[in-house]
Amino acid sequence: MKRRRGFLRVLSLSSVATASVLTAVVSSNAGASSGGLAKGAPVKIGISLSLSGDFSADGQAFQQGYELWANDINKAGGLLGHKVQLDIVSDASSPTQVVTNYQKLISVNHDNLTFGPFSSLLSLPAAKAAARYGYALIEGAGGAPSVFQVGLHNLFDVSLPVAGDLLPFAKWVTSLPKAQRPKTVAYVTSNDPFTEPQVTSIQGMLSKAGIKTVFNKVFPAEVTDYTSIADSVAAAKADVVVLGSVDVPTVSSFMQAFEQSGYNPKAMIATGGPDQGTTFLKAVGAKNADGVMVPNAWYGASANPLSKKMVAEYIKKYGGTAAGVSSDVVEAYSVGEVMAAAVKATGGFNNAAIIKYLHSNVTLMTAQGTVKFNNLGENVNPTAFTFQWQGTKFLQVNPIGDPNTVKILYPKPVWGK
């Protein structure tokens, strides 16, 4: 859920910027200006992650991203000469536990900085808890409108705001010649704050293009058995399915039910799950994944030099291919890059100074792309893309006209073929 997002283009300034956040934050003489930390003391970063529960796959991928970043920073000498020490605790995907965790990380463990959890559902209560102590909370998977409508000054999301995630997909569908354009669509979404805004945002656009809604259902996020819902979607026999999902198991369950009922939509897009690389392929099988789409703002083959470096390090440590790298990993890694830039710019670990700096309209480079925060803490610089599995390749298929875009596989192949 994400989830979830950066530019894919090579920016002309990126080679300069790539000279990189890592080396920029290193200073062996920084002890006196490092926010009260004694020379040689580690800088502790408190993080609550979903290492169990509904979001466990995403939480574990976030842990990989945070740890990759910390390893890179420490190899380069640390933050202002201080080694980074990640203080990671599990919230079991619980909004209640995430509050308890951040209270403990800050007031009991006395961590110097905080990074965010996974999901909009957890990011908002986490940010509220951090705000009570005046801490900045930088996160990469909490971009739902409801998260920012609260107006917290300490919250910053390095990824794409979710409200615009599906717009490139909707523009592609409505741009098809009338003879090829799908005639019907089914919308089905969890009531999660990450998924529902994405799905509702495109319904008017598709309706105006003459695409009839034949199924529209919002189900509780607590649902664990999707069979009856998926069967109802299949019975509607829509040409297009727009699935509001936050994880791989949800998408896998719907796909399995569709296949068993003999229903094969011409196009299927899910808001979260297909972007999870190898985790998704293993869950559904490469032949079933073929043709499934997902919105996002990053993929493993991004030409961004910072991304290429991170992907290479991921593959060296965990194996696999660039297409198999979860977008969660780069979202977490980018959180670290933004914090590193803020620490370097402010000369220490003072959270009030970090918050002020991140609200100063500065543009930062990360593995995900450029980051610039508005007054709400949303990243206003990313571009929304659509990606599609074509065989075992995860490819950019939107926006239309982008030089990196390849042709969409449409209609989607039959399951398993």
C-alpha cells in the first residue's frame, strides 16, 4: 500500500547531485556541531515496521531499504561522523501499537531521529505520536490525502501522493480508439486510505468516456477471505478491473478466484501488490502475472544513477534481478537520503531545524527521484507512471508519449497462458 514512488528520467543535474548524499553528510570534524551527541556516539534512528500482520511483506521490504541505506552511510563514515544505529521494532501492522512504539522509541529509548512505518494507515498515528515530542517523521509509504489533511507540520512523505496514481492509466484507457476502448469496468477496493482515493479519482473520467460501471464495491480492510467478493466481480464480466489493494495476498486472492471462475478481464490494474517484484511473481506465478498493471513512480530499471547504485547493492546482497526489487525498498532508502541531506544542511540532529529545512522549498535527489515538499509535507515533484508485467519483465507503459514507455499488452493474456 503503498506505498508508493520518483522520476525515471536521467536528470542532467543528477550526476552532480550523485556525488552524493552519502559523501556529503560525512565529516570527521562534525562532533561539535552534531546536536549534542558526544564524539564517537552513534546516532540512533527509531523505526516501527510491520514485521508481522497484514503488512508484513511490505514491512520486511522497508527494513531491507532502511538497512541498505544505513550500511551505505556507515561505510562512508556515518552522519556527521556518527555511525547510524537503526532501532527497529515491530508494530504487527497495528495503528495502536505503532503509537506505543514511537512513544517508547523517543521517550524511553531516546532515539535521535525517527523514520516512518509502512502504510498510510500507520503513518498518520505515527506522525501524531512523533509530533508530541517535536520530532520530524520522514516516511515513504503514507501518501493518502487523509494523512495530510490533518495538517501536521512534522510529517514528510518522500513518495508520490496517492490521489494521482491511477491518472496515467485512466488517460490511456480513455485515449483508446472507440472500437478498442473497453465498454465496462468493475471497481473493487479496500476502504484503506491508500487505495480508496485512487480508485474513486478516476471513475468520473472513465464514465465520461462512455465506459459503463458494472460493479462498484468498497470492502472493509479487515476482510481476509476475498472469494465471495472476487466471485461477484467475475460475475459482472467487466472488460476492466480496477482493484484497490495494499498487498500481494489481496491481489493473489482475486486473481486466483478470477482464474477459477474462468473470468479473464481485458485489463487489470491493482493499486498495490504487483509492484512487489519477486514477492509478487512467486505468489501468483509469472504466467499469471503477465499483463497485470500497477501504478507507481519507480521501477528497478530506472536510469537514475542513485537508483542504479541502490539496485546493484540490493542484488549483490539479496540476489535476483532489477525487476524483482520491491518499490518498498527504494521508498525506505529514499527516506534515509532525505534525512541525511537535512542533517548535513542543518549541521546536526535538531528535529526543529530539520523540520524547518524540509519546509524551505529545497529540492533533494534520491534513488526514487527528486523530492520537494509543499507546506503539508507532500512531495510535489514525482511523476505518476503505470507499470505492467510482461512475462518476467516489469516495464513502464505510461505515461503515453514518454520516451521510456513501451506498448501496453492489451488485451491481457489469459491466466496461465
